[in-house]
Amino acid sequence: MATNRLTNQRMYTLGINAAFHDQAAALVKDGVVLAAAEEERFTHIKHGKRPIPFSTYELPYNAIDFCLKTAGINLTDIDHIAYSFDPNLVIGDHETKNTVEIPLRPGVNSLNGWQNPYDGLFLSSILNAPGHLVDGVPHHLSDRFRGATAQGPYQWHFVNHHLAHAASAFLPSPYERAAVLVIDGRGEVATTSYWLGDGNDMTLLDEVKLPHSLGLLYEELTTYLGFLHSSDEYKVMAVASYGQPTFVDYFRQVIQLGEGGQYTIAPLKLEETFGPARRRGGPLEQFHFDLAHSVQAVLEETVLHLLNWLHEKTQADSLCMAGGVALNCVMNARLRDRGPFKNIWVQPAAGDAGTALGAAMWIDAQQRPLPERAERRYEMHHAYLGPSFSDDDIEAFLRWSKLPYRRLTDRSQEVAAYLASGHIIGWFQQGMEFGPRALGARSILAPPFPAEMQAKLNDLKDREDFRPVAPAVLEEAADAYFLNARQSPFMLFVNDVRPEMVDAIPAVTHTDGTARIQTVNEQQNKPYYDLIKAFAEQTGVPVLVNTSFNTRGEPVVCTPRDAVESFWTSPLDALVIGSFMLEKNRDGLGETYQELTQSETITADA
């Protein structure tokens, strides 16, 4: 059973995101984040589920089980559960009702006062989540859930969705005082919200409410361009760099800026204005590029306008950001370079998955006894909060699988030489990243040259040709290769590549001359840092291509099994997993690499 927090003993808070998409769980102990992971990494269903009312009951059981396992506890040891959506903010006149009705057949557009006929089903699933948590757990995960009921023994908290976003941005940030901007598709009613963070407190300054949403506008254009909304917005951002601002006046008319951080958005009517939408997989024409460029440009200038108001309101030097729109690294760079704030920190899990972390940190901060409640005990220096596997775990799996592998004697130097000879590897080390970016724990790595490497990687991952690949660079060398380079460990900002360095790193230089950089230092991820440093020693270039370790339609790999399956079902040349290496076409390796790899290969017969 949970211990009484007033005894100054430990307090565990479990955060859950499940209302829309990107289900996730996070665990906080006395102000310190112990674990966080998205459900998709365990189920192999990208984004976990679609954001529809029929899936709201689905909880991140696998991610919760992982969090509990990390701490060595059961659900009955949890003191507080924080769910990152508050149904009480939208239940309205239905508060006294105990039942809901849903349509029996298609074509029902409204029902019993609900704006959407399935709103009742949506809210019912959330209100009944405490029961679903213990009654719906898969049998193979049931051990850690045993003994819990819908009543606890923990205390259940519904947390405002935008408050959870805001807390995820501010509470683990480096700042004791900061303005906070949350900008996404929607929460309960808010779509954009402004906060002031001070210590462990958050004050809501103002908010923009539905139906006006910059996030939903971007989603609508994503659908029109033939991509999947709530999933492929980053593709629109990539396509935008090929276009011209041909339609900015149209989007400036659609988005009307008001006073006090407010704005309104008129109906887009894209097909009525521009003609039929692009079919999924259809050709991308200059018109599509220009449309994407125009909405991206107007998004940037709109958010810059909102930030000018927020800065004037708060007089803060620092800004924290979260919400799905905060993953737009091109926008973030413009806010960094032209905005009024001296410092910007963006939550690496800025999408809905991060609300599990924010909800847990907020409830933890509110429930800890004084004077502990005022203490900031955690700063998010890295995102490696997911499952990790020891060399013993990995080797046991490789032996059991009867796979040929070998132990590396000098991992950094050997792998650097392999990369320098033009090969592409899967890289599986330490704790899995929390959030959508691969940051050197579950990555595909390659040299940043020649220029054709970008197309080769897109082919390997079965991605569209227009998609850029990103550089990981030693933190101390970043300024030599990229203009205005700052510490950027989460790959959430773009920088211009220095013109004199384009020929050295052509594969990571996008068509507009920018790159979405990740800076790497030894404290954050030593194996990753050592590899890039060794590559720099051998080639003179302290940069590697880093893209996520997955193939099209699949989430980023989580376990050794996932890594091996992805490796053997894709054109990767090798897999470096812990201290071990698995290779394909070993006879065709370069001379330099052969000289460095004389250690014995362990075969299936070992």
C-alpha cells in the first residue's frame, strides 16, 4: 500500500495520457522523473491509436507496466494518478446525467444536446478510466495491477490538458521563472494558452478556445495535401521548404489577430478555394509546395505576434513551449532568432505524450508537503526515459535467437571506421527516448556525405524523397558548422548550415540551406558522443546523420527483438546493439574496417 506522504517518505505519482492520441505514461517519485514511454513502442501501432471517440477507453497498459517495473513497484504502491484531460470542463449541462446515448445508425449529426453525437461516449470513457485501468489490463501484464480497484488505493486526478502541457514545458525546464506557451490542436476547450511559471507554480494568463485553433488549421491543410492529420504535419513542414509564399494573403485573411493574445480563424474551405485535394500518394506539384510554404510562413508570423504580447505581459526573459505545434522546428527557429525572449526551452515530448509527464509533475508538485512542495528537484537534461537493456540481456536474446554476432573491442573506433567507409547502421544503446525524436539511443546513423546519402536513407526507410535527414554534431563543434548554434539536445530547432561547410555535410543540408541539428555532449549520452568524436578523428567531420530507427509505418524500435527484426527486414548494413555488432555482407567491407575488426564472431553454433 502507498505510504502516507506526510511521513516524509516517498511519494509516487503516475501520469497517463489517453484521451486523444500518443498514449503514454510517466512516473514521478518525490519530484524526480523515473520513467516515461509511449504506448506505441510496445504495441507497434504508430501513435498508439487514432484520436477518435471509439478509442478513448484504450489506456497505455504497457507503458504503465514499464514505469512500475522501473521503480520495482505495483499499482497499489502509487499515491496519485494524474490523467491529462479534465472531463468536468466540457461536461456542461450533462453533469447530472448517469447515462449517455449513441447513434445506432450512420447519419446522426447531433444527439441529446451534444455537439458531436459521440461526445458522450468520449467523456464516458474518460470518466470511467479508473475502472478501465484495473478491469481492462491485458492478462500478461496483470501482476503489477493486482489488488487495485477503481477507488484506489491511490487518489485519481483529472488534470486540465493544457495545464499538463504547460507543466511538461516549465517544470523540467532550466528556468525558475518563465513565460509558457501551449499551442496544439485542442484540449478540453483551449487551443492556445498562455502561462507564467514561477518555482513550482503555474498561473494561467489567457487562452484561445475552440473552434479557433492554429493546430487544427495546420491539420486541415495536412489532410488537404494528402497526408494523415494528427500524424504527418512534419511532412507539410518539410514540403514547405520547396515552395514560395504565393498564398500568404489568403491565410492572413483566414487568421485574424486580436488583442491580448487572441485570434480567430475563419473556415478554410480549401477545396472550394483551391480545387480538389491531393490524393494520398499522388504527385506533389509546385502548387502543393507553395500552399505548404504559405501556411508555414503565416503560422510563424502569427505565433511571433502572440509571443510579443506574451513577453510584454510577463516581462520574462525565458520562454517554455509545448503542444503539438511546438514540434515545428522551423517555427521554433524563427521564434528563437526573431522573438522577444532571450531563452527558449521546448519539451522534447511536446505532443500529447508529454502530457503524461506534465500531469504527473504537476500533481507531484501540488501534493508534496511543504516545504518540499516548493523545491524543484528535476531538470530534463535528456530524454532517455524509456526501457534500457544490459549487455547480458542483449547477449542472452542474441544467443537464444541463434544469430551470428560479435562483441566489439573498441566500439567507438570500430563503428566510426565502418561509418566512414559509407555504411549505414542501426544504433541501439541505453534508455529509449521519450518523444518523437530519435536522439542517439534508437537511431539509424550514417555519414553526412556524399549528398546521395539522404536519398539512400529515404529509400531504406521507404520515405518520400522530399524528407530531409538531420545531423547530430558534437556540442563543442556545432558553431563551426551551423550559424547561431546553441545547445540543442532535442532536435527541435533548425539552423543555417555555414556556406563553407555545405560540401562537408551535403547529406544533412536541406534544400533551403538549413538543418535540424542535435548537439551532443558527453554527459547526456557518452556512447553516442564517443562515436561522433571517433568519427571526427577519422574523417575530420564531427557530424553524423541521425534518423529514427524504424521503417515506414512502424514506431521507433524499443526492445532488442524490435531492433533485430527491423535490421533484418531493411537494407541496413549492420546493427550495433549494446557492445555487440550484427552485420550483413561482411565479405564486402572496406579494408580499413577489416583491420579494425579481427575479434572473433560468435555464431549460432557457439
